[in-house]
Amino acid sequence: PEAADLRALSRHLYEAYLKYFPLTKAKARAILSGKTGDNAPFVIHDMKSLMEGEQFINCKQIPTQEHQPQTSALSVGHGGLMGAHLGSECNILDAVELRFFHSCQSRSAEAVREVTEFAKSIPGFINLDLNDQVTLLKYGVIEVLIIMMAPLMNKDGTLIAYGQIFMTREFLKSLRKPFCQMMEPKFEFSVKFNTLELDDSDMALFLAVIILSGDRPGLLNVKPIEQLQETVLHALELQLKLNHPDSLQLFAKLLQKMTDLRQIVTDHVHLIQLLKKTEVDMCLHPLLQEIMKDLY
Amino acid sequence: LKEKHKILHRLLQNSTSPVEL
């Protein structure tokens, strides 16, 4: 009976994952391996193709700041985390670059909403103290977004705009400092993470485990959070045994990734905080500001 | 804490559309 309950929990979280996250790993890997026929993604590999990419895609406008340029926005995939846009007096190429970073922020804010809805679907989450729900999301959401970037990435680049665009790693490395430094650590992490070969049903459980971390600073009532996490951990362990019977120590390897993840988030937040200090007129999306303020 | 995280709090309390974000 206990195993049956754990399997039911796994199914529930997988269904919530499919409901709230539009680009699954299965779909992303099909796109990346060219199995989607004529629907190959548009490739952005330089400034010219970045400008073409803006016209290539029909994307939704997500207004954020009052003085944002009203231009078409590239909706970035799960991983729009670069989080900065800069002020005026730019040439045309700079303006394109800036619009891209603005789009990253808009997509990140939307992704935070998706992760919040997923968190609310974890049994017991909405019964936790409301302050603790806020804390768990504040500290967990960037970790979740970075994990969700991994399926969109390979060693050569990343899918963005819900899989409609592939942006090369070399192009991201060619952006001016410090923007060029933002994605490279995520690529390094993702390439290693992808060797674990998790599927979407495994990912759903792993994301829930991350969200239910009882060691986040400032939690008021740790015990119920740890109890919820323990149940999801059992479900994850069972899931991995059944889904990856030949992959030795996969559960342990996956848990070790959580340590690497915290370092990546810390570095990312420090980079954003540095940007705020050094870049004139830089604005952060209010939701991202809330999350990153006093984070690490 | 929820006072300092009004948008996050709103997201937790009800579904907010991307435009509202």
C-alpha cells in the first residue's frame, strides 16, 4: 500500500508538471534531435540572426517597466534568467541586445508563475504557513528554473522561445561582459546533468524535492516541510528504481546535484547584483527584484 | 515576509496572468 501511495504521488506531480510547464523535456529533446520534421527551430548565432529571430517569431507582449521600449519580445524558454536591461543611447545592435535581455526577464517572470502553480499542486504545500510558502518559493524558484533549463540545452546551445528558437552557446559567449558570463555556468551544469538522463516524470519529483527544502533561511515551521519532502524523496527513490533499474546510485547522484545548484544560484544572484551596481539605468522586473532582494 | 514579497504572495493566493505580472 505504501508503494502504491508513492506511485500515486508521482503520477499526480507528473500530471501537474505537464499541466504547468509548456515545454517538456520529451518535446525539447525531439526538437534538438531534429525529430520534429519541418518545424526545426530558427537558429540565432549572431546579431544579424538575433534581429531576424525577433521578426521570425510571433510572440506575446509582456509589459513590465514603464519605460520599456515597446518592441516585439522574444519569449525565452524556461531559462530566461539573465535579468537585466540597460538604458538609452545605444546603437541598433545594442538595442537588439537589450531587447533580448528584457525578454529574458519577462519570460523569467512568467516561468516563476508556472513554478508557483506547480508548487501549489504539491500535496500539503498550500497548507503550510503562508510566510513559509513565500520563503520556499523565494529560495527555490531560481534553482528550479536552472534545472528546467537543462533539457533545453546541449553542448552547442539552448532552445528558447518555447522551443521555436535555438541560440548558440558561442553567440551567448560573444555578448559583452558581464552578459557573456551569465549562461556559461548553466551550460556546464546542464551538460553534466543531462548525462543522468532523467525523463519528465523524474523531473517532476526532483523539482518538488527542491521546492520542499527545509533548510531555507527564515522558515518558521520546518517540521511539516521536512515531512512533505521526505514523502516526495521516497517517491523519487522508488521512481528512479523503477524507471532506471540499470542506473546505479542515480538517486544519490541526483541529490548531489542540489549542492552544485545552490552555488550556481549564488553566483547568478551576485552577477545580477553586480549588474545593478555597475550598469546605468538597469531595471529588474519587480517580481525578480522581490525574489533576489536579500537572497544570498 | 509576505509584505516584502507582494507579487509572490499574490501568485500564491491566486493565479495571476502574465500581463498582471
